[in-house]
Amino acid sequence: MQVLKDEVRNNILTAAKKLFYQKGYNNASIRDIAKNSGITVGNVYRYFENKESVLEGVVSPVYEKIMDYIALSESYIKAGENKSFEDFRNEINSYILQITKEFRLELLILFKGTQGTRFEKTRSELISLIENRIYEGLFKRLSMEDDEAAFFSKIVARSFLESLIMVIAETEDNRKLKKMIYRLNDFYFNHLNSRFDPED
Amino acid sequence: MQVLKDEVRNNILTAAKKLFYQKGYNNASIRDIAKNSGITVGNVYRYFENKESVLEGVVSPVYEKIMDYIALSESYIKAGENKSFEDFRNEINSYILQITKEFRLELLILFKGTQGTRFEKTRSELISLIENRIYEGLFKRLSMEDDEAAFFSKIVARSFLESLIMVIAETEDNRKLKKMIYRLNDFYFNHLNSRFDPED
Amino acid sequence: MQVLKDEVRNNILTAAKKLFYQKGYNNASIRDIAKNSGITVGNVYRYFENKESVLEGVVSPVYEKIMDYIALSESYIKAGENKSFEDFRNEINSYILQITKEFRLELLILFKGTQGTRFEKTRSELISLIENRIYEGLFKRLSMEDDEAAFFSKIVARSFLESLIMVIAETEDNRKLKKMIYRLNDFYFNHLNSRFDPED
Amino acid sequence: MQVLKDEVRNNILTAAKKLFYQKGYNNASIRDIAKNSGITVGNVYRYFENKESVLEGVVSPVYEKIMDYIALSESYIKAGENKSFEDFRNEINSYILQITKEFRLELLILFKGTQGTRFEKTRSELISLIENRIYEGLFKRLSMEDDEAAFFSKIVARSFLESLIMVIAETEDNRKLKKMIYRLNDFYFNHLNSRFDPED
DNA sequence: CATGAATGAGGGTTCATTCAT
DNA sequence: GATGAATGAACCCTCATTCAT
């Protein structure tokens, strides 16, 4: 048996996933994880270098996908391929749906339970991307002062992502999830102009 | 000698407020708080039963106000005084603004830094209220299936509150804050009907 | 009581001194030290930041003295005050004797039990000083090839210091120690020329 | 199948030798040794009872030789064959040279890296022998008080051995080593009488 | 014979809480 | 009332050793 037993490794990751999800990274102890994996503390360290590596094991598949998406999306911009915001919406929605199908809990951990780790900034990097698109594609054109538009873009980007995460957290059924994500998009981005009409 | 006691108590609370805000509840230690209060560790425990009590001391004024508001708001409903959603918006906005003026940091701590404590659910209680109002005042009337409307109400309520918190966290100037909160309301609640028109 | 209780601090240092001396730094555990101090593990950390700080507490008085001596001695050289080797012998002997009177165990720990710590190189720094003096004052003048003289200077310097340490380790009586150190000097440095005469 | 076993055993010993020399006994782990031997951890324990046994495997050839030499040398004494110190010098030098040719690293490990093991005292046993010879052959005849002569004999014996070890550690070339060892002998033992003359 | 996964005791360290003074 | 020293449980991590396969 050349390779470390996959079963144990998976047990650890499964236990860690559950515990990181429930308690967050900091409050889940290696002892917890070991006990939930049915092994001893020392043995965890045969499979993972340290606690953060366990987190990495849990979260990195999703992390990589998101980072790839961000990189890809930014390369489009640099290449001058100015997609419409509509396109961007469709693009990011389909990405998120796809990732969620495979890695629902992992995604939630990555975005909610990695305080104090190197994954902490993933959320803000994704937000940064969305924020730029919102600013360029939507708010810049509205009759807002520029700094206000910028600020608002940030708030909306965060809020949109937060909503996405909430929906994912609450929806285990993928059909329903898809539906809700589309609704979310409509809710967040349709008819922006008229919302801010002063005569309302 | 109430006076002296109150001064020490306030010193503790002031230090705790600062530290909970900066580091979060879990990462702020009693030692930190004691040192920043100019008193000793042991003495903290004369004023507060344990660490969570300190949090309570910091957060309860704001907590009470919010709970009072929730209770009041719900009593209106029970009394059959059906205000319009417009009224509710104005009402909650003004409440939030008012509370923020006095208790900005406390509010942020209550909503962002109480993971693992009994205040964790404050947010969800407030959300629950908003959720009901959104459901009754807005989504029920839209052409959505009922459970979807309910679910969506929750998501939007959370998201709206989240946005409020973000704006409060980022805005120290009260004039600007007021402006942004109104914008937020417009963004979240104006022209809901047309957002979900299928022909879009 | 403004200052941490000196008695406990001293108990820790005394226990640590004993254990570092007996087992060396690495094999003496904080748990050991705590038990021998009559306190708990956690309390050690009220008095010392970490394990190396405990070592520092034990060893730094002697460390400082030796570093001061080295610095002083080197400043003489830079100033061109070329003392005879005879003078150097007297100087270093009296220094060592003086330090040993106050800090016998500490000196032994510093030179024998600090592997892997920042004090590890103290011995080699002192050796370096002695080595230079031996080379300049003694071996350079002998009919040896230069690199051999240099090499030999190093060996003798180390060996001399080692002997000093041994004598100190075995001799608790200061009168006897003094006598033995003088003998050691005679043994090491008198009549060097004739020792290497080929006709012997 | 003795052959195969021997090969593995030798691989372990070779790896252990290298690692004990580089890191010292305590800091070289069984995992390290196994990896460097190209076998597995568990298998090490088929060839050696425990970690100390591995050390024994590495060090015992040299250990035996030294013990044999000590026994032989002592049997001469008991038989009343009083050799001169000169003879003893030649004898021990040639022994050491011979051993070093075969077992340089092992010798260095035995004398430098066995702290906390049962080999710790090998050095002192050899020292004891040298010490006796020095006492009988040299210091007894000097105008020293007897206990002083005894004590000094011990110190010089240790120091001489220490110097030998240093020279061996620093000198890989056997020709040079031989030369340095002769120099060392001259340095340590020639003209002892005149060194301690009071008129110096 | 060999594997390497598993164990368990021990390492350094932190911190909420208690208690003698 | 106040002090701050002391406690003890828990944290992450390492490693010699064992054992099922």
C-alpha cells in the first residue's frame, strides 16, 4: 500500500468538513476531528501537516475553482472583451451553481469559517471582482455621485455574495437553488435605474 | 459606593467594547480587557460573572433596544394596526439610525462578533421581524409561489440587514450614513414588481 | 505587590538551573521545571515568556559578563594595546574565577547545555578570542608551518577552555579552583618552545 | 537468508551513522533513519529493539575496540608490566589512529553524541585509563601534593582525549591527522617538569 | 520478512477562572 | 473592594514504538 489510506484521509476530511462547518475553523480542534474520524490525534498528522493543512484539504478544491474563475474573468477584462453585465451575471451564476453542486459545504466553510487563515481573503477577492463589474456595468451609468456609486457598488457586491451564500446555506435542492439564484439576480440587478428615481 | 463601582464597570465596558470590536469576542482575552481598563484580571470578575457577561454588558443596551423595538413592532401587528411597508421602512430606518448614533460599535459587535454566544441569535430575531414585514408587505403580492415568496423574504431580510451593518461599519459620518441607508432602501425595496416580470 | 513575586521567580530559576544542568536545555521540560518549583505549568508562563526565556533567565547574567569581557578584550586589541600573552592569561583567569564565584552552575549550563538555543555560540566566541591570543602570543613564534600553527591554536584554545570548564565542574571549593586554574595555565602554556623540539 | 538481512541492517546503520553524526542522537528520528535507509519504520524494529539499539549498532564496533584496548591495557598493569608513559603514548596513539581509519564517524558519535544513553560513560572509562597512566607515569613524580596530582591527572586526561576528538573531527586526511596527533602529544606531555617550576 | 498506519505519552503554550491575601 | 498569582484544562504538535495485514 504505497499511498496513505484514502479511506482514513476521507474520514478526516469528512469529519473536519462537518466540524469546520458547524463550529468554524478556530473552534474545531484536532482532537474533535480525530475523534469524529475514529482515529487518534497523532494519526491525523500522518495525513496532514498541521491544522491549516486539514482546512486546505477541505477547502482547496473550491478555492482553486474560485481563484481560477477570478483569474479567467480578469483576463477577459484585460483583453478588452467587455461583456455586458447581463453576461457577467449569467457567467457567475452558472459558475456558482456548478461549484455548489460538487462542494456545497466546502464553499460555505470557505466563505464563512476561515477567519485567521490564509483563505480569509477569498471572499473579499471575489467581492472585489463583482464590485468592479457592478460599478462598470451598472452604477456608473446612474445619476449618482461617483464616490457614492463606488461605495454602493461595494455594498451591493458584498450583499449579493452574502445572499448567494445564504441561499446556498439554506437550499440543499439544486433545482430550487438554481431558481432562487435567478430570482436573486432579478432582485438585485433588474431595473436599477428606476429604483433611484427621486420622484419615487 | 455606587459611584466608584460604576466608573470601574464603565472602564471595563469601554475597554471590552474596543477590543471586541477590533478582535472579536473570541480573540479578545480577559487579560487584554483588564489591562486596557486599568484594573486587574481578578477584579473584572467582581463586576462580571464571566467573559460572556462582559459581552452582555457591552451589548445589552443595544440588544434591549432592538428587542424592545421587535416587541413593539410585533404588538402593533397583533393589535391589527397594519401599517404599510413604506411606514415600516421609515420606522426601522429611523430606529436603526437612532441606535447607531448612540451605540455604533455595540451594534456592530452584536451583529458581527458574537459567534458562539447567546447573542448569536439576535440578528436572526431581527431578521425574522423584517422577514415577516417583507413577506406581508411586499412579496405576498407578487406573482410568486407562496413558499418561494416566504423563502425569498427571508433571504432579502437577511441581506438587507447585512447591508445595513456593512454600511454602518464603513460609515462614521451620520449624515452620510442616513443618505446611504435611504439609498439602500431604494435599492432593496423600490419597484419590486417590475424586477420579477418574466419578460425581462 | 507591583512586581511578580521574586520568590516564585527564583524558585523557577533555581529549579531550571538544576534541571538544565542535569539534563541539558532540551531534555528538561517546562512540566519538570514547574513541578520542581512547586507551581503549575501555566504559572511558569506568568514569569517567563517561553522556555528559552527561562534559559535566558538562568544564563544571561553569566552570558553578559562573558560578552562584556570579549568586547573589552577586543577593544584593547583594536586600540593597539598589545598585551603579552602572560597578561592575557592573568586577565582571563581572573575573569573566569570571578564569574565562577557567583555563577558556577550557570557558566556550566551556558557552555555545556544550550545546544539549539541562541546561546549555543557563546563558547565558540570565547574560544575565538583565546585562539587569536594563542596564535599571536604563542604559536606564531614557534617553528611551525603557519596553517598548522593556526589549526593548533584552535585546538589548544578549545581544549584549554574545555579544561577550564571541567575544572569548574569538578571543583566547588574556590581556593582549590584558583590553584587548579593556575596549574592549568602552567600546564597549557609554559615552555611551549621546548615541547616541540624535534630532538625530544 | 542472512545476506539480505545483513544488507538491510547495514543500510540502517549507514543511515543512522550519518544522521547521528549530523544531528546527534536525540534529534535524529527513527523516521529519518528509516527513510534514509530506504525501508520502513516498522522494519527498523525487526533489526533493532529500539532506538538505543540502533545507536549501539552504530557505535559498538568502536566501543568494543576501545573496551578491548582498555581491558588489555589494564591487564598489562595487573601483570606488573610497567611500561613507560612514553610507551603508553605510542600505544594509545597508534590505537586511536587505527580505529579512526576504520571508524572515524562512529568514534565521533560515541564521544560526542551519546548524551543520555548508556554510552555516555565510554568516554569516562577511557579517560579513566589515561588518567591512571598519566598519574602513574607523569604527575606522581612531580612536586605536587598527591590529591592535586590525582585531580590534575583526570583533567589532563579528559582534556587530552577532548583534543584528540577535536582533531579527529576536523581532520579527514589521515596523514595530517597522524601529524597532528603527534603534535598534540608533544604539546600535552613533553617537558612536564619544567612547566610547573615555581620560578616561572 | 516487510509494511506503514496507528497509538499514546509527552512536548510547549494559552487562557478563562479562582482564591489567598 | 481589589490584587494578581495560581490553577487546570485545553490547545497544536512530535515521535518512539506497536501491530494488523
